[in-house]
Amino acid sequence: MLKIEDLHVEVDGKTILKGITLDIAAGEVHAIMGPNGSGKSTLAYVLAGREGYEVTKGSVTYKGQNLLEMEPEIRAAEGVFLGFQYPVAIPGVSNIYFLKAALNAIRKHRGQDPLDAIDFMKLSKEKAGLVQLPDQLTKRSVNDGFSGGEKKRNEIYQMAMLEPSLAILDETDSGLDIDALKVVAEGVNALRGPERAMLVITHYQRLLDYIVPDVVHVLIDGRIVRTGDKNLAKQLERDGYSEVRDAIQP
Amino acid sequence: MSSATESIDAILKKKYDAGFITDIEQEYAPPGLNEDIVRFISAKKEEPEWLLEWRLKAYRRWLEMKEPRWAKVSYPEIDYQDICYYAAPKSKDDAPKSLDEVDPELLATYEKLGIPLHEREVLAGVAVDAVFDSVSVTTTFRKKLSEVGVIFMSFSEAVQEHPELIRKYLGSVVPVSDNFFAALNSAVFSDGSVVYIPKGVRCPMELSTYFRINAAKTGQFERTLIVADEGSYVSYLEGCTAPMRDENQLHAAVVELVAHKDAQIKYSTVQNWYPGDENGKGGIFNFVTKRGLCEGERSKISWTQVETGSAITWKYPSCILKGDDSIGEFYSVALSNHRQQADTGTKMIHLGKNTKSTIISKGISAGHGQQTYRGGVKIMRGASNARNYTQCDSLLIGDKCGAHTVPYVDVRNSTSKLEHEATTSRIGEDQLFYCRQRGLAEEDAVSLIVNGFAKEVLKELPMEFAVEAQKLLGVSLEGAVG
Ligand SMILES: Nc1ncnc2c1ncn2[C@@H]1O[C@H](COP(=O)(O)OP(=O)(O)OP(=O)(O)O)[C@@H](O)[C@H]1O
Ligand SMILES: [Mg+2]
């Protein structure tokens, strides 16, 4: 599904990613862990096509196509979803109106008819239920005045509505209380399937108790320094990054 | 006799024949302005003597006045002698009596503008008074309205049919010498709309006028007069468009509203005059004086405007809150893209006790657009317990545009309360990226964010026009990013 090869990325002339290689097959869930500033969000943004992130070397192939050549909205339409670490507010635009516009733009790209208001509302009710997003939050302006936890829940609700093939979740667990964490994890698990791949960025192994990953990577200073199974996350939780860091010192 | 007067004389004699610059369906007065032109216009409209005198008085005042230059807009000198002050699609003698008689070409133009008169008539229940250049083409729904005593007709007709009404109210809110452009309008106005709502009547439908400037080198100077008698209600909408032309065209309108005791007037504008091209070539110079008088107790006047067009906008719809407990409201969205310049706002003048005013202004600047909010709140000595709330938000798209806020406050009664809030924000790269990540194309994302920004104002518009305004905001911003 996603094949990243020797990816180098610069931001403002500073090299942030220094050769990332990663292969995610359909049906797999990969987790990325790593200390603050190691480049996790940068990787997520590059995959989603954000401006200002310059690929100086390497390639990214998504469903056999060159992902890096696509506009962000085309990537979205092709099934790439990014759950933002810091979702932005859009005052005056209701969540539901926003999502309907997005969903129908994506449907158009796929040659499908737009959903009418009734079908859309039905779908929205179902998906909002999945992450227990209160009805009134779907009607409020996008992320405007939402609490930290509400924003994250809203991201998962949007993901559920858009049914992406590749979901990149950037610290979706940060700021969630323990009950919300379970709810969000259930929402994510409900979307797991043989057709979908996920890249879950997190600082806490706790999330991975609920969303059990197939593969765990450790990203330090723009490089993937370790790859393992879910036990690697447990080990990191116990020992911190210093041991891994020491291991990679020349 | 000067040669200009000679040619007009000749024109007057030859009536509709040679001498007029007539292309297929248009009749013009020759360019230039002098007393004879004023007389010519008045004669064309078969106006009573007092109205001609009124016009001439305005003209003479205008000669003594200077074009205001205090607004934050810059434009080349306007040559008032190079403008035509009268253009009519057809001679008055064979003016259409019904829609069937209207030139199909003309109807097709309206069609293109999205104002299918026929459809509106049947579906929307909107009575449309369409002003094409200077003459009102057709007024629909007149009959239904007259059953409840509502007068809704073109200005020229009203002058003939209800002269006492015109004589009483014309210039009562905006005096001829109010300002340069109002004086000019008073001298040469060619048509417009008149509305009168009798006591206790709630006007059974939205009234609406579409203005369109079609002829080249022609100024449009229309006048609107709306009088709501005691306890009545009316909602009125004006829409404006003009075709693309390389030269600038002048539009100087005057709107006067009078709300008597317990009456309410809701006046909405969707203004889409041609803004000029992206380099600032062409476009309408829009110098408009709009003022409402809350004459009676508990009367209310609301201005809602969506201003997306014009190269230059100079416009301050205002309220004089004379009646005790009267209310004035101003909701505005103004957008300047490319080289457009808008200097717009309102004036709320509190005279009566317990008067209240609300100002919500949303300015959007993109490209090299310049946007100034200019607003005045005046609380006079007798206005005990007056209240004003002003909120003034600016949204910037890109880094070459500008937004400015110029509030004037003059308080002469210490029991009054004023609140003022102002914000400036920029459409963030992060907002755009968020939208695009969800599948929206960049231009749709901009339009969505802008509409969200303007929502508080758009929701004040009648439903069907809100939709139109939303689309207009999107279209006007094409090419604003990227
Ligand atoms: N626009 C920018 N200009 C300069 N440096 C930047 C820019 N954006 C990111 N960086 C730097 O790139 C590095 C990686 O940032 P990134 O946000 O990818 O880290 P992260 O792994 O997601 O961290 P966290 O766990 O704190 O979210 C940081 O040192 C950050 O300061
Ligand atoms: Mg991060």
C-alpha cells in the first residue's frame, strides 16, 4: 500500500528526515514512536502533501503511484487521511457542512454521485455514535472552541466518515482521558480491515494496548533506528529512549 | 447659445430621431452636464415644475461642492463632462406594459444574471422592479401589492401617480446638499424605485430591484425611497451588476428610508458591479449615499450588505435614530480582490432615548485589495440610555492586501453604553491545508473559510439571496490564492 524509500526532507533549509524507509502493506497497523522533535509529524505532513516540506531525496509510492506528485486534495481523494496532532478551527463553518463538502468532493473524484442531505445525516449519526461524539459537536463550527479531547474525537469521527485506505494518526491519543482513549481506539479498530493500512504516531504504549500494532518503529533524529513488534513499545515505555539512543551512537 | 445647448435643443425637437446616439435599443443624452441636461432629463420624464426646480437647486449646489477625497481610496480624476447622464433602452412612449412586451434580449440578459423574471414571478413570490440603466423596465406583482395598498413602482411613475408622496419625502433624509455625490444624484437621477407601506400592513412579499449598468460611458444615478408607515413591515432587496468594460463607470445612487412609529424596514443589498480586471482596468466607481430615518418610536431599520463588486466602493448606509426606543442595525460583508478598493461602514446617530444600534462589519481583502471600515457612532445629548455594539472583523488572504479600521465615536450623554470589538486574521496555511487534506480543492477551501467568516452577516439575508451571496463570495475570490 505505502512504500517509503530513503526519504530525506528539509524544512526551511534544515534537514529533518534523514533517510526513512518504510513499507506498509494493506491490512497492517504500524506504530511510530520517538522523542519530541524527532520528525514524526514531519513525516505525517510530507505524506499528506503539506507545503514547505521539501523532499530532497527518496520516493514514496502509494497504491503503485508516485504520492509526492499529487496535490493534497488528490491524496485525500485517493484515500490518504491525516488525523492532525493539532486540528485547526474554522470559525463559522459547521462541522457537518464541512464534512459534507469534503465527502462529496472525494466522492466526485471517485466518480460517485454526491450524498444527499438525508443519506449524509444517516451516515453521520452512525459514525458519530461510533466515537460517541455528541450530536451538538457535529453542528458546531469545525474545532472552534472544542476541548483538546473533543478535537481528537472529531478527527476520528471525520476519519470514520471519509473511510480512508491509509490513515495516519498523529498523536490522536494525546489529551484524551482514559475513557475517551478507549472510545477512540474502538473507533479506530472498527475501521481496521484487510483493505486499510494505518500509521499510528504516539508517545504512549498505552494506546497500543487498545490498538494493537503489527509493527512498531522508533524514530530518532529523522531516522528509524529500531523496528520490532508490540513488545518494542513496552520496552520503550519501561526504559525510555536512552537505551535505543545509546545503541545507535557510533 | 453654446454648441452643447444647441445640440440638446436639436435633440429635443427631433424627439427620438437623429441627434440621439442610438444604437439598437438605447437612447442617450449627449455627454456632459449643464442646466440644460438637467432640464432635458426632467422633460424626458415629464416632471412637474417643482421637481425640475428641485433638481436645478441640487445642480447649483453641486457646482459649489468639492468631490470628497477623505476616503482611503485612490482613483483617477473623474471627468464629469465625459459622462452621459441619461440612457434609456426605449422611448417612454412604447415602454413595456407587461413582461410579454419586454425585449427578449433584455430578458435574456436578466436570465444570465440569474434573475429569471418569469420564474421569480411564479416561484419565489418576489416582486422585481428591474432598472436597466436609467429607466425602470418592468414592475411585477404590482396588482397583488396594490390590493393591500402597497405602492411599489419606478420613481418616474411614482412622480406621476403619487406626487404628494414624493414631494413630502424626497430629500427628507438625504438633503440635496448632503454631499457631493448626493447633490449630483439629486440633479440628474433618472429613475429608481419607490415603496410605500401603509399603516399596519406587513408587506406580503419580499420586494426587490435589480440594477444593471449596460450602456458604455454612462453613469447610473438611481434613487430609492422607502416609506414604512406606522406599524408596517417591509423587506427590500437590491441586486446590482454591470457588464465588463475597460473604462470606469460611475454609479452614484441615493437611498432614503423612513420608518414611522413601530415600523420596520429591512434593506438588503447584494452588490456585484463589475470590479475591473486583475490589473485594475475598468470597473464601477460606486459612490452611494444610503440613509434611514427611524422617525417614530420603536421603529427599526436594518441594513444588510454584501459588497463584492466595484473598483471603488464609497458607501456608508446609516441610521438616524430619532424615535425613542428605535433600533438601527448594520450588517456588512465587503470583499476586495485584485485592485479593488472599498471604504465602507456606517453611521449611527442616536437622538432618541433608549435607542440601540448594532454594527457587524466583516471585511475580506485578497490580492492587492484594500479595505477600510469607517464607522461613526454619535450619541446626542438627549439619547439617554443609548446602546451601541460594534464588531469589526477583517480577514486577509495573502500578504499584498490591506485592512484598515477607522472608528469615530462621539458621545454627549453619559448614560450611554458602547462596546467595540475588532479582530484581524489571515486565512492560515494551516486552515487551507486542513481543508485540502479532507479533499477540498484550494479555491473551495478559501470560499468555505470566507463564508464561515461572513456567516453572521449572511444569515441576516433572506434565504434565497443568502445562497446567491455565498456563491458570489466564492466566485469573487477566484484566483485569490496560489
Ligand atoms: N517550519 C519549521 N521550521 C523549522 N523547523 C521546523 C519546522 N517544522 C518543524 N521543524 C523542526 O523539525 C523537527 C521535527 O518536528 P516534528 O514536528 O516533526 O517533531 P515530532 O516528532 O512530531 O515532535 P512531537 O513529538 O513533539 O510532536 C523539530 O526540531 C522542529 O522544530
Ligand atoms: Mg508531532
